[in-house]
Amino acid sequence: MKHDRTMTGSGAEGASSTCTVTAKPHEGALKTVNLALQGGGAHGAFAWGVLDRLLEDGRIGFEAITATSAGAMNATVMAFGLAEGGPEGARKALAGFWRRVSHAAMTGPLQPSLIDRLTHNHALENSPAFAVFDLMARLFSPYQLNPMNWNPLRQVLEQSVDFDRLRANHMVKLFLSATNVRTGKVRVFKTCEVTPDAVMASACLPFMFQAVEIDGDPYWDGGYMGNPAIYPLIYHCDSRDVVVVHINPLERPGTPRTAQEIMNRINEISFNSSLMREMRVIHFVSRLIDDGKVAEGDMKRMLIHAISDDEMMATLTVNSKLNADWEFLTHLRDVGRARAERWLAESFDRLGQESTADFSSYL
């Protein structure tokens, strides 16, 4: 199956760049979907597990991936792997990327303490280095703490992806979101615009790293304005099926009372807000079509699916997003694979026919 579409502009900012994107799902795929990957630091290893299982299944092709932050890294590595070696190439590329992330973290100060390792506590709460880092980040900006703007993830990314080959020989459309610091708008980088700077801009946490400048504009993490942005899939893709891989829990029981719990919940709410707004619009359009108020040919009905594990994710703290210990990453990967396995069993036959996500969680 081959989809050719010329796309002009760059999302909400309306940049003038134009590129032609071709998406060709691997041979044998029975159903084609689009992926929407949230950001969440080390928690992105959950999405790694989901992607690994979907790629392994062999019955699904991928037209496009919209992604933010850690999701943007997963998306870029997966797209490069698909272009180089098909589904198995993508699985190997993702595994290699996360292994490099873990290796890079081993040389840094943010390590689980011995007590954390023995108790399998992934929150870094007993790490002296994290306590110092957390305090310093509240008092000083990254321009003061990190004047050379060193970010080990950039080297990991460049070791994992040949960006020239990705842009020249892609099989999947990429839409990576970043937040324009000056305008407050989302910028969506398309496949032909994906560079190391674009991916790092999508993952730039403003309390940790200096803003990434692209074409004279500074960018921060895309999660503030699009985590991830869904509208590129509506306007620029043929497939109506969107599989959202959730990292940040939509619901969390109880009232946060400690400073850490409050900060954690604020982080989750803010990073889910843009996605929830778009889902409400999609639900509204579907209702208009169902009620006969508009013709389906006049407006596009999107079929939404979700893979998540809010119960498990709710046990993790915001601190654990900085924990790239290999044991933790592979645990999240295995949980993601299990959730994808369950989703395939319950929802694969309904792809192309109806939404399987519970819209009440977004409304």
C-alpha cells in the first residue's frame, strides 16, 4: 500500500516549507494505522515495549507517527529502523537506542541508590545526587548550571539514527511536536525537517536544558502544546485509525498532599491537556456525523484506540522519569509488550471499523 501526499506548512505555526512524504507499510500488513506517542522521559520505555510487540505481530502497517519528547525519539528511531530493515530492523533499532540510553545514564550522577536497587524503588528518592540536582534546578536555570548545554541524549540519538538516510528513504510520515517559546504555539516538524535539533527541541525540558534554537526561534518540550498533536494525522493521512500510546495517567485516585505528589499530578495534567482537547473535538465531530448533522464525506471520522496502563503508571513518580537504569527500562518495556498483546487480542479485529478507546476518559 502506498500513500503519496504533498504537505505544505508546519502545523500551527504555518511555516513555508514544503515536502512530499511517502508512506509504504511493510509487505504483508493487513491493516494500516497511525501512531500517537506521548512523552515521559524514561517512561517512554513503556512505549518501546508497545512498539516492539506491534512490530513483531506483522499484521499492522504504519502510515504515520505523531510524537513528542521521548515519544519523538521512539518515533524517529522506529522510522529509521523501518527504512533500513523493515519491522525487525525497527525492533533492533529501538532496542539499541534504549540500551545506549541506559549506558549513557551509567556515567551520570542520577543513579538509583543501593537501597533503591534492593527494594526495586525507581523513584530516585534515596539518591543523594538527585536530591542535590532537584534543589539546584529549583534555584538556578540550565543557562547557569549547564552553560555548555551538554545533553548526553543528543549523542545517543545521533549514534542511533542516520538522519540524512531517514529523510531520504523514509517509510513512515513523522510529525514531531515542539513548543515555540516566543509564540507559545506548537511547531510540528515533518519527516523532511527531522534533524537532531528537531528531536531535541521536542524533548527539551526547560528546567534541565537550554532552549533549542531552530531558524532563529527557541523551542521547548512539545508536551506543553501537543502531547502529541493529533491534527496532522487528520489532515495529512489516509488511515483513520489512530493508536494512542499513553505514558501519563489520565486519572489518579486520591488527592495529592505532599509536595512531590502535587508536582507529579500537575505534570500529568499539563502534559495531557492538549491531547484531551483534541480528543473532545474528535468526539464532537463523530457525534455530528452519527446524528446526521453533517455528512461523513464533509468531515473525517477518526477511529481512536488507546494502549495504556494507568494503574501501573500511577505507582510511578515524576522523579522516575529521570531513571534510566536498565532494570527499570526493561521492566517498563515488558509491561508495554503485555499491554500491547492484550490490545491486539481485544481490538485488532475492530481496526478500520470503530473506535475502541473509552472516550469518557477524555471528556
